[in-house]
Amino acid sequence: MKKLKAFFLIEFIRIKRFYNLIFKPIESFFNPPRLPKFPKNLTLELTSLCNASCAWCIHNKGLKRKSFMDFKLFKKIINECKGQDIKNICPSMYGEPLIQKDYLKYLRYIRKNLPNVKISLITNSTLLTEEISKKLIEENLIDKINFSIDSFTKNTCQKLKKIDYDKVIENINFFFKHKKLKSSKIRAGVSFVLCNENIQEWFDFKRFWKNRADYIHLAFDDGRFTNKHLINLKNISPCKPLFRDMNIISSGKVIFCCIDCIGKYPLGDLNTNSIKEVWCGKLFNNFRKMHIKYKKHKHPLCKNCDF
């Protein structure tokens, strides 16, 4: 029965994605994305290190970048956001953010200097101790947290992520318990990256978490690092995040997309450039023009993208 459900789930996602691949180019043609003067969303990689090795992630292949973002650089970035119409900051990217020992100091700096900006955290939860959970909740340091679980059994978690499933669930359960105790408004959700090895656990996962988490996020292995495309459909429409998001890796380099995990195609360096200089710079704009002209297939990182 689960195999049959898995089959129909994949077909449903494929049909939905196929519909988007038809609709999005038409929508973009009549309503092309507009460029604001400053990015609406910032993703900051405070560390490139991770203690997990997810099957679909670059860390499973061995990410050679191993660094932490200097706090001086971080403050420069946050200070440049003052007075700007920025909506969200996510201090998480390819590393596990809680490996950064001073992580709470970074969050406190955002909250103090940009009190109206929404702060999101993505974590595998292995290092989410009771003390850290209490501080995140009681100091209201984040607005949203995403627990990357991606499995429903200990064996599958060990196979796909190589982390302690029991510890992950224990840490998450405490966070939800303390969140309820303090009547916190933090949106706490769980995520599941669908792949061939865990697809039959999705249904139990969803059933278990639907009344416990504030939301459930379902994604799927897009083959960017595994070449195992669960659903392989190419999207020719312009990439909207290019017109609203800025991604900054721990070295300070700006990358056009999180898929460029090694920083092979940098658009600028915030150690020497300002956010505005990079955002409105020639490299970034040339890249956007390529997408607007429906020529994204000419770039090696965009040609197979289905986002």
C-alpha cells in the first residue's frame, strides 16, 4: 500500500511541477520580476562546517570550504541593512549553524539592530541543547525555526544523514515543550527531503508531525549533488530569487544561488564591497538579464534547474 501511495505522491508532484513549468514562463513574460533597490531577503552562512552528511547535500561529497564568518564582517553586513526595506534574514546555509559557538551573539546583534526583520533558523537539531532552546525562546531571538529531520526511523536517519535520530527527536520535543510553556510565537516546523530511500516514511512522518509542528515543509532531492533526480523537469522562466535574495557564504563572497556552494561564480565580496554595490553591480545585473531573456540554460548551474 505504501509503495502505491509513494507512486501517486511522485506523480502528483510531477504534475504540479509540470503545471508550474508551463505557467511560470507565461507569468514572467507578462509580469517580469522587478528589482528593488536593496535585497528583500538575506541568507548568511555563519559557518560552512556541518556535523551531518545528508545523502543529497554537498557535505556528503566533501565540501572543502571550512570556515566561520568573522563577527566584524557580520556586523558590517547587518549595519548596512539599517534603514533598508529588508524583510528576512536567515543565518543558515550549507553549514550547521549551531556549530558556531557564538551563534547566539550573532542572533542578538540582528535582533538589536534590525528589530523588525524576521529571523529564520534551519538546523538538524543535534546541537540544540535545552539551554540553547531556552535562550532562543525566552530572548525571542528568532521568528521561525526549521528542524531538518528527513526521516521517521532511526535506521533511515543514520543511513541518509549519519546523525543520532533519538537525540534529534529529544531536542526537538524539548523545544516544542518549552515553546508551549512560554507561549512563544516562534513558528517551529519540520522538513522532509524526499528521496528514493525515505519516500515510504513520508506518510508516517506527516501523520506524526501534523498536530505537533506549526508547519511541515516537503522538498525533494533535485539531483544537484547526487545526479539522482527524483523529479527531473527544467524550468525555463527567470529565477525570482535573483531579484529579491542575496546569498553570502562565510568568507563574505556573494553567490547568485545557494547551489553555488563552493563560490565558483562570485558576484562580489562584502569584505571590500557594500551590499548595494554588489546588488546593483554589473555581474549581478548581467546574470539577471540572461534570465529575463530566457537564456538561463547557458549557465552550467542553471541549465538543469527546476526551481
